[in-house]
Amino acid sequence: MEAKDLELIEKYGAEDSQLKALWDQHNNYEKMLDKLESKAYLSPTEMQEVKELKKKKLAGKTTLLALLDKYRKLEA
């Protein structure tokens, strides 16, 4: 995430529960992925979990960026 996006999340996250929830979810997925990817070996189940987490993270980020775009326009 760019610094400007992080500033917008910090500024509007308190009043926009969807923005806050998406950001928290994004961070949780990131932590889960880091934990799995730090392993030397992943089982097939873990590899599938990594794929699913990446898809969920990307979908959430797409929605998050759309919300941030709305706030960027407000600030412009």
C-alpha cells in the first residue's frame, strides 16, 4: 500500500466501518500468508490454503482500493 492510501485508511477508518473491516481483514490475511510461506515445506493442504488466502486477499484489496478511490476524489 502506498503511504497516501495508508493515510486515507487512518483518516477515514474510524468513521467507515467497511473500510476498517477490509483493512483489518487484509492485514490478517497477510499475517496468515507470512506464517504459511515461512515454512520450509508446505503440505498440499497448506498450498491450497495459500492459494485461497491470496485470492481472498486480492478480492478484498480490490474492494478496499475502490473505497479509497472514493476518498481520494473527496480530497481532490
